[in-house]
Amino acid sequence: MRIERGKQTDPEYLAVNPLGRVPALVTASHGTITEVPAVLSFIADAAPNRCLLTPAGTSEHYEALRWLAYLSSTVHPAFGRLWRADRFTTEAGCMSTVERAAAAQIASDFRHMDRVIAGKLFAVGMTISIADFYLFVFGRWGLRLTPGTREFPNLHRHTMTIAELDATRRAMTQQGITLEDRNRAPARKRFYRFVQYLTSQVKGLLPVGY
Ligand SMILES: N[C@@H](CCC(=O)N[C@@H](CS)C(=O)NCC(=O)O)C(=O)O
């Protein structure tokens, strides 16, 4: 389901995912699927010819699951603490402590992942899998951090490899985002907001009544 940034707690979206988190994939065959690892598994199953998750029973299968679990249980929540610190403390004065601890955790995870993917083209060896698309999310977000993705050469290389895929480019264009940007509204909406901003500035300069 497509929603605008900040609308995840609107009643229409809560009816789809009561946890108020994205993503939520509404499917014809299996109802609504939430939680990134489940959504990615569904996508892999929907396109078996792409081989985005090797079959159960292979080492690569469990390695991919290990990545998904680590990213969703450890890395993703650390970004939550960094960017939504207010959820993790009731003391306004403690927010920066939460953010600093989260940034340190992310740096440590980036160091770990950088080591793990050294000498590999993708997260699970030499073939792309659903784990790469989830890992890319954090590599992309990390471009805004210091220390961030650029300080970890293997992670940075991975981020750029995934960013340059046609499918990634198409998805980012569709979402109105670029590699470096924060999640941004589509171009039309950004332009409209810019015009609104200019209008509000100009109005402030005009005599009352304009
Ligand atoms: N465990 C969830 C986490 C999802 C999550 O935190 N999504 C973020 C966006 S990347 C979100 O919904 N943020 C909005 C919020 O926290 O209010 C999953 O795997 O889908």
C-alpha cells in the first residue's frame, strides 16, 4: 500500500497495519503482509525465475535468513532510536544521549557488515538476493551519517552496486527519492510545497489585505 510520509498512523493505514509501520503489502493471494523479511520472502516467491532466495536446504538460504533477521532485529531498530529518539525516553534532556548511543550502535553494525561482505559482491556470496535490497536501505540511509556508509569501503561498494541497478533506479524514481536524499515527496508535491513557501514569504512582505 502506498502512503505519504508521516501518514502511517492515519486510521486508513492502521486498518491495514495496526502497528502503524511501513511496509505493508496487500496481496491478492495471501492478504496483507507486513514486516520486511516476510514482505521480501513473498517477493522472492512471486518471482521464482529471479532466484532472489535460494531454496530451503541450501546454505545460502539460511545465510539470507540470517541477514534478514539481523537487519530487522538489530540495524533497523537502531535507526529508529537515532531518528525517533523521543520514543525511547520521556526526558527531553535525554534525547541526545539516546541518539548518540544509537549512532554508536549503527557505526558498530556498519563495521561488522563491512567485514562480513569483504570480498563478496553481494550479502550472500556472488548472487543477488532479497538480503541485498534490505541491506541497501541502510547503506543508503548511512550516506547521511558521520561516520557513515562512505567510511566503510565494502558497505559503500555494495550500496553503490545496488543503487546502480535499473530496478533500484526505477523504484527510487517511483518513490520520488534519490540516493542521497531524505525520503522526499514526489517532485510535483515538492514543487507545490516550494510555491506555498514562496507565497507565504511574499505575503509577509505585502501590506495586509493582499
Ligand atoms: N519491524 C518492522 C519495522 C518497520 C519500520 O520501522 N518501518 C519504518 C520505516 S522504514 C516506519 O514505519 N517508520 C514510521 C514510524 O516508526 O512511525 C518491519 O520489519 O517492517
